[in-house]
Amino acid sequence: MSSRNPQQQRLISIIEPVLLAAGYELVDLRFLLEQGGWVLRVQVDLPLDDAVDPHDVPQDRVDLQACENISRELSAVLDVDDPIPQAYSLEVGSPGIDRPLRTVRHFQYFAGSQVKIQMAHGLPTDSGTERRNFRGTLQGIEGGKVVVDVDGQLFQLPLDDIDTAKLVPDWDAVMKGKSGVGAPLPKPAKPGGKVSAKKHSSKPRTERDSNKPND
């Protein structure tokens, strides 16, 4: 995500090691001024598992009791480091169905899903204008750039300049008990493109090959 916010980066450097030591991962972190005052909102989850297809990742893998325990641990650490001068409230929760994407790992794992991305700064377009908002199929990440297919056109978005990125769930799949993300990747948007369109699969090659019909 955007590396242009020093305070956010400092908070991540303090909070992320605490979560990793407790067996969780930091999904997203936001420090916001809301109607009731400043809020430090931390979203946590269990680490993503390559053996689990994105279709089958449950929405809420971290329960309320775990969030309360994490909140106490983070409060103790933040009281010592004291990175925020003003009064604020700490909120710890799970990411929910429209999960934020922040790291290289996130963009790799959820390739094939529908995403909505907002850039910190506009990107120049062929028409001479700037564009900050993108919604389309996540193709993955290459060379520090997130690749998104928007209506057949590929965009390469610098990871360090992304302000927010979230999954856009397929509600029909959600109603069928699935996570609503992780749809198979479409064919490459343009013939001869350099973007890889490999399908994410949780099955080992030997298991896939065993389903082939005999010659």
C-alpha cells in the first residue's frame, strides 16, 4: 500500500510483529478522524493458506474473544511506544466479506477476484486525463505493480501508490455458501500480452492429472 504516510508505516512496524507473534496477520490498518474522534482501526485474520482455495476462505475466522485479546496486547504495546500524540480509540476486528488487500501476498493469493482499487494519485491515461479509481479482475502482481483487467484493458498500478484496495464479492456465490471471491482467471485481455493468467488452485498437480481420462 501507499508508502507516503509515515505515521501509518510506523504504526504497522509496531503492530505487525505483535500480531505475527500471536499467530495472526495484519490485513489493514487505518488511523481516521471520525465524528466521535480519532480511531485506530486494525483488521486482523489468520494467515492465508495455499491449501485453501480463495472460494472457501471463511468471512470471519477471528472471533470476538480473539479480537478482545489482541486489542489488549496492542494497547499495552502502543502505550509503551506512544506513536500517537492525540487521544484515540482502538478498534480491532476481522476483515469481513469486502476484504482489504494490502501486501504482495494478498494480491497474489486473490488473483482472479473482482477488486476495487483507489490510487493515492491519479495515473495518466491515453486521453490526457488522470484516473484514480479502478474496478475489474485482479490478475496478480508483477514487479511491484498490481495488474488489473478493466473491461479488457490491462492496467499496471504501482503497489506503493495504492491508497485502498478491496475485494468485490460475488453475492450469488455468497448466497450459495462460498466466500464470493477467487473466480477463475479469464483469458488474457490482449493477445501477446506479458501478463500471466495462471489459475489459482489448491490441488497439487498429481491430483489434477489423476482426473484426466485414459488414452
